[in-house]
Amino acid sequence: MSVGVIGAGAWGTALAQVCARSGNEVVLWAREPEVIASVSATHENSLFLPGVTLDAAVRATDDFADLSACDLILAVPPAQHMRASLKAFAPHAPQAPIVLCAKGIEQGSLKLMTEVAAETLPHHVVGVLSGPSFAGEVARGLPTAVTLACAEDHCAERIAEFIAGPLFRPYLATDLIGAEAGGAVKNVLAIACGIVEGRGLGRSAHAALITRGFAELTRFAVALGGQAETVAGLCGLGDLVLTCSSPQSRNMSVGLALGGGQTLEQALAGKLSIAEGVASAPAVAALADKLGVDMPICQAVQAILTGEADVDAAIAGLLSRPLKSEV
């Protein structure tokens, strides 16, 4: 079988490797000429995932037409580029399931990636892949478990056949909204956890922030129409714990820099990979306000990123909130 992967960043490349290990031919679409040249010449994405030798079944292209005969499409561009990528792909799209692998909310429209896909590829079966997964670890074949959500069980089972392997285990779900909400919000919360670490506020504060952040994430998902049980799984709590606990996380590393006194521009300087939480924070805060959901941690991160509040003022604001019941 054949799998097309749109987006050759670290995560897209890692997923291409996963699909190749599962016995599929993989076409990896890349925007960057140097990525195509590197994969073609050395079977390595030296720009975004150096040091990982890719399976010979992975080939790179810059032509969407090369994906037109694929049996499955994984869409892995950054969330803010998902709409443009799917629009460009639409004339060549096969009648195959599309699995959305980006985590974020579109700025301006405040739409989830499934809503973006419904507008750009309206006649396709759509799934969501999300969960605790660092690209480098996945590409090197370390054990990983994720959530694969599709509206109907049989669709998820069919898609899982393409990507499941001894070291990559998808757990199936039908709640696409919950899977998406968990992935989008956890990136914003990871920035907050990085700030806590960078400011040296201690492990107790770190644990408290993850816990209260998870409460925000759950409220947000339910308000969107998702299920609390979904975000209590890999795509919510699992992803949150991983992303908020390691500097390998691009989002947490941005928070570490901000907590250490750097500006946002300094924190992002020289980074090739995108920290999705930076782009998603304003959208999450705006959508929460629209839905009437109280998300003080995410709103504090948004205020720091936009310069509306400095780090110390944002922390003081959170700690001075009125006392209330935990539940």
C-alpha cells in the first residue's frame, strides 16, 4: 500500500518512517528543495531530523501529483499552514482518508483542523492523530502510543493498519474534537510550564500548573463538543505530561527562554521547527472567550506572548485569583 505525507518537518518525516516500517511505500511531500535533495541522496532529512536514516521506501517530492495514487494521506504541515497546504493539494487528492497530524487552532477563523479540512477537502474521510510523541524518538523506533480518532470505528481500524507496528501503537477513538482540543491546548500549557521552569519556581508549581492546565483543557474540549474521557487519554493528559516535562518540547523550550528573561523574538531566533503553541495561544484564548470558558493559564500565556503582560505580572495575576473549589 502507499501513503502520502504532506509536510517534511521533523514530525512528518518521523511519520513517514513509521509508515515505511509498516510495509508501505511512502511519498513525502516537502516544500524545501534541500530536504528533497537530502532524502533523495542520503535517505536522511538533514535539515529537520538529522542523524536518522530513513527507510528506502520513503521518497521525497515537491509535486502534489505524486501523491494522487496514495491509499492514505497524512497531513502534517504546521497548523497555520494547513488550509493553504490542503487547498494546493485538493486538485490532486485521491479518494483516500486524510489524517490530520498538526496540533493547533487556525488564527482568525478560530477553527479546528477538522473544520479546515471539511472546507478544503469536503468529500474525504478525515481522521486525527495525536498523542505523546517526540519526532526523534518515533523516528528512531522507540515505543510510542497515540490516539487515532475517526468518526466511525471501521475507518479508524482501516487507517490503523497503515501505521501500527510493534513500536508504534495507535489507540482508536471516535471523538475527533476531543483529540484535536487536547493537542492544541497542551502546546500553550507547555509554554507556561517552560516559564515556570525558567523562573525557577520549583517542582510543586510545575505539578500544580499541569494539573490546573489539564482542568482548563478539559473544560475547553467539552465546550467544543468533545468528551472529557477523550482528553483524559493519550491525546490530552498523555501529551500534556510529555510536552510539559521535557526541554525537547519546542513549546516548553520557548517558555524556558521567556522565563529566563528572553524576549519572544530571542526565544524563537534560529529555530527551524515551529512552536505551535506560540501561534495557537491567541486563537485558544479568543475561542475560549467566545465559548465562555475560563482558561486563566492560557490567557496569561497569550498576554505574555503578545506583550500585554510581562512574566512576573502574569504569574502574580494567576496567584492572586480568588480562592475557589477545585472541582
